[in-house]
Amino acid sequence: MSRTERFYKINQMLHERRVVPINAFLEEPEVSRATFKRDMEYLRDRLNAPIVWDRDARGCRFENINAKGSAYALPGLWFSSGELYALLAAHKLLGGIEPGILASHVAPLQARLTALLEASGHSVAEITQRVKLLSMAKRAVEPRFFTDIAIALLERKRIEIEAWNRQRNEINTRTISPQRLVHYHDNWYVDAWCHLRHDLRSFSVDAIQRVKVLREAARNVASAKLDAHFASAYGIFGGQAKGWAVLRFSPERARWVQAERWHHEQRSGAEVGLRSAR
């Protein structure tokens, strides 16, 4: 249950039961006592919810309930950073789809997202004007063969591709068994088993110049092996880990980097250690 859902649940319980024991708050939303305490502090301090502790009834209630039983109304939906990003990203992506066979299916989804955003009490135009999602390192070239690759991936077929190697500026022909499509830094990559190299490789989808779907079934690679191989493929480190890199920062710079996450195995503290794959 997200934080937004918990807030609405707490509000609903207080309205319906008038006085609610703490254990009920912990059991129904299924949260820890520490999370419940933080939720209550947010409701009181940030959303001005008049929630008080009733010693006699041994529970929480709204203060000064009126004759109609209406003590407090939530100010509409509000979002955590993750929730707002998800909604705006989905709204932006759907809005960028060109009219086609999915238009009739996309329109209701976009209308629903619009309604969710505007439930905050502000228009979508105002929200998108004030909150920006910036795409970084996105290439302007639209992957021409994305659909062919995706179909072969899901139907578990091998494909023959001609891929442009940017480093050597040459076209290579490979037969691959696609394993996963990965969206990273606003670009698509296909992680695959390369039948020429007899090993796992990753190919940028926008660099693929030709695709031919073959009759042969794709070779399947276990998810654990894919995770182990590609875990360090996306990020500032690449390849298999060879050792630990120890980075030391000045007190001033440490204030900037202490919350940065560069590698899933990094350690931070008095000394910052990063698992190096180089």
C-alpha cells in the first residue's frame, strides 16, 4: 500500500469509527509503528489534520467533530516523488504516441491519468508547466526494427541482425537469441546470446540496420545468469568485477555524493568503496 493509499485509509477509518485504536491502524494498512508515526506526523503537520489522542477511549480521533459528523476533508490527492514521476512519465509517453491502431485504447488511459493528476486540485496544464521531466542522453533516431525484435523476443525466435558498431564504424552481421529488451537512459537495448561469440552481448536497438526473423528457436539463458552478466553492464562500470575502487572525497564534496548510488554493491561511510568492473 502506497503512502497516498495509507493516508486515505487512515482518513476513512477515523470518519467511520470516530475513535480508532493504534493496533487497528497497524493491522489494516499493514505498516510498522514507525511508519504509522511518520504518517500521523505528516497528516498533522503538513496537511493540518486535527487528529488527537483520546486517553479515555484509548484511540485516535478527529478533534471537534460537528453535528453532521464531518470533521476534516483531505485536500485532494497528493503524490510522493515516485508516484508523481510515474504519473507524469506515463502521461508524457502516451501523449507522444502517434495516432494509429492503439489510439482508441490509449485515449481512455490518458483520460484516466489526467483525472488522477487533476484530483490534486490543479490542472494538468499547470502541473506539466511547473513540473518537468527531462530526458537525458536520448538519441533522436527512432529504432526501425523495434517491433520485429520485440515479437521475436516474445515468440522465442532467433534473429539475424546487421548492427552498426559505432566504435569501429563498421556493420557486423550476427545471429542472436534475444533474451531481454532493456530501456536505459531513454534508449532501448536488446540483451542477447550471440551465436558467433558464444556469449552474451548487448546491442543498441537504434544501431540495428536490418532484422530477419529465423525459424530456429531462440536459445534460452537462465535469468540468474542474465542478471549476473548484465548487472554491471548499465552504469558507470562495465564487465565483470575485477576489484574494489576506493574513492575518498573532501568533506565539502562528500555532502554532494553521500546519497549517490553508482553501483548496487557500493559501500559508503568514513571511506567510500565502489566495486570496480574495470
